[in-house]
Amino acid sequence: MLQVENLSVSFHTRMGSTQAVDNVSFGVESGKITAIIGESGSGKSVACYSLLGLVPCPPGRIDSGTALFEGTDLLALSEHELRAIRGRDIAMVFQDPMTCLNPYMTIGKQLMEPLMYHQGVSTAQARTRALELMQEVGIRDPESTFDNFPHQFSGGMRQRVMIAMALINQPKLLIADEPTTALDVTIQAQILQLLADLQTRHDIGIIFISHDLSVVADIADDIIVMEKGRVVESGNRDAIFETPSHPYTQKLLAAIPTGHKDSAASTADPLLRVNNLCTWFGEGDKTVKAVDDVSFNILHGEVLGLVGESGSGKSTIGRSLLRLVPATSGTITFDDIEVTQLSARPMKDLRRRMQIIFQDPFASLNPRMTVHDTLAEPLLLHGIVNRKNVSQAILKLMDDVGLARDVARKYPHEFSGGQRQRIAIGRALATRPEFVVADEPVSALDVTIQAQILQLMLELGKEYGLTMLFISHDLAVVREVADRILVLYQGKIVEEARSEALFTDAKDAYTQRLLQAIPGRSLLTGIS
């Protein structure tokens, strides 16, 4: 169906030239799913965007290559000719539907638009087809949600809308660019299954772009591995997973969370006690019970995993423990100190001993502060070092979290996602805390960077003697770091168990559902 040969794409700016795609060749067969795998910056998205004229020019430029789609070279077409193919014969599902759907248009109108543009059908016919497709992709009660706007849908539902929009003209080829990266593991499993079902039902070819081999383990027929703009390995799924030949492919496979933390049952006393914690938002009929009567302990030196889908209350629990949001009722006792009763001054002093690592370091780091200033702030605020010795303390922190010393004067935007997360970890550890809340610290990272950050956190946990609450929606990730795991559902704890016991003998139906949703379960060991 599609044969790409010797494709090269470069970007030219005042900072110089970058070769994003370098002499790439691959093919896509009708009725099959071809996965293109690689870390951020490997060129996988740029290679596919260039096929549809979606690479901005300038600064982008297609230097060479051909892309034969059913005998027609896509790279040789004018914008007008491409527009006739784009959205009709070849459709795209983008990574973030919230930024790709028009916030000013209803879902129904956005679904009808490509059908009316490409096929000239009437409004009534387009509406009927749109409702049918909404039903097919699993959007409940499409009649009542047809006139809703994107912000009124959840992330998973918005992604289903994007898939419906891509399929409405019954394309021959679908390009799905990281369509599940931002989704919970259970929603991710639903979207992957949906794509596989639709591919079979409509007999279309799919290019599935991802940074995570485990995501495509169960659905891909063929896999193409890209590194630094080049294809380093390709083959069918079994060959890639069973006998990978290139070191980079082997590195990607090794980064998939498959193991478990070796930990014996602890007899230590609790450092943190939480009793009947409730954190509610709103009033009256509009009250949202984000955390509803939750009780648990965290022992000295223990890593407690907290898992659940988005909206289950995980982050609210973490923020409540540090008084970043006020608890409605219940008690939080840290080292015999009742946290909920503290006034501002003693609470500030206590925060030296309790820190948090946020999910998105780009949002939580001050864009106007350099790494040096970011790490210096907590050291000086809490009087840990004086100004004379602060630079030496900062360099020690940078060494601990694996940052080169010569980047101390750089700003957050000058770093990659993994490097920014290292800065955030360094800031949290600056005060030498006893307890750290790690709120989804690796969910936005490439799988190889994720593995590095998890290993770093385990090593620093031992070095600093940390007690940790590790929050995630991904049980496979939590299994690597946690001694015990709490499963949260709609603000309530539905199961608590030691890490390995949870994987081998989960009791609650919701926990079993989370386990079933782990991508690439065939790659994991010890799951009953």
C-alpha cells in the first residue's frame, strides 16, 4: 500500500541545521499494523508527517525520497492534490486530541466536516454516519453527546472522537501518532483494542507511532525501530521481541518494566499515619468526594505505591499529606506531629522534612530560574547552608541526580524532559527530607528515560534513607519500586497488599482489571 524510499527531512533555523530523518525506507501492507518505535527526537513522527505535507516549511524541508501510496508519489503532490488524499484515503490520529480538536466547534460538527468536504454528502447523511461511527468507537449515548464540545469529554473519549473523525471517510491508511501516551492504562488498553478491532473490521493499514515497545507488543504485525533519524532495525513482531539484533532495540526492550523490587516485610514503625482522611471539593449537590475516608500507614524507609485511574484521588491524597490542599476531615500524623492542626510557621518548618516531586517538571519549575537558583532556593530558605557554601551543595545535588555540572546556569526550557525531572528530583532532595511524595514522576517520559529515573530514585532512596509515596496509574512501573501497593478507586482504597502478592493474587475486581490492562502483559513475569 505504501512504500517509502530514502526519505530525508531536515530543519533549518538560525541555530543551524538538524537532520531529523536520514535516508529512511519502509513499507506498509494493507490490512496490517506497522509500528514505528523510537524515543522522542528519533524522527518517527516527522517521517510520517512529511508524507501528508504536515511538516512546516520553513523551517522543515524534504531533502530527498519518494513515498508511493498506491502508485502515487505523495512527496511530489501539490498542496491542493494532497488535500484530496489527506483525511480521505490517508487519515491521522494525533497524540493530544485536546490541542487538535477545535474548542469552538461541537464534536458532531467536527465529525461531519471531513465527510461533507470530501464526499459532498448532505448534513443529514453526515449526521447519521457520524452517529453510527461514534457508536462504533464506543462513545456512549452519541445522540446526547453529539452537540457537546471537546472540553466536556474525558481524555479517553476525546481520543475516540479523533479516531472516529479519522475513520469517517473510510480511509485505506491510518496513521496513529502516540494515540495512548497521555491515557490511563485501562483507557489505553481500550483504545489499543479498539484500533485493532477497527483495523480488522475495515481492513485498513495502520502506522502506529510509539516510544514504548510494550504498547505495541500485542497489536503490531511489523515493527520499525528508529534512532536519531535512521531506521536501525525492522522485522515482524516476533523477530523484534525474540531476537533483536541492534543494541538500541535491545535497550528499548530492556527498559520495559518487567521486574520487581526485592524487599522483605518490614518491622519498622510507621513514619506517617493517615486516619479517615477526606478531601472534598465544592458544596452541596456539587460536592466532589476526591478522597473519601482513606486510612493507611507508611513505614520508615518504605516505598508505598498508590495506583488508580485519573480522577481516582491519588494526587489529591499526596497533596493533602503535605497540606498543599486542605483536608476536609481526618488526621495525618507525621513522626507524631499532627499535620492538619499545624499553623503556618511550624508547617513551613515541617516541609523541610516532607517534599514532593510533581508529574510535569516543565510546569512546576520556574522558567525564569536557572538550575543553580532552583536548587539554591530551598537550601537558603530553610537555612541548610549559607550563601558562601551554597554552590558546593548545589554541585553535590547535581552529581547525585546525574546532571552535568556545566549546565548549572541553564534554564528549564533548555533541557529534555528527563533532565528536567532530574532537576525536580534534586530540588525535592535539597532539604534532605525524610518523606517524599512522587506524583507520577515518570508518566510523561520515554520508556528508556523512565527506566533511568526509576533506577535513580531507588538509588537515591537508599542513599538518603527516604520514605516515599509513589503515585502512578501504571502498575508495571509501581512494581519496580514499591514494597507495598494501595489501589484507589473513586476516592476509596479497594485493596492493599505487598507488591508481589498483588501481582500474583489480586483480590479486588478493579485491581484485576488494572492488571489485565498492563500493555505487553506477555512480557511480564509472575502475573496470575
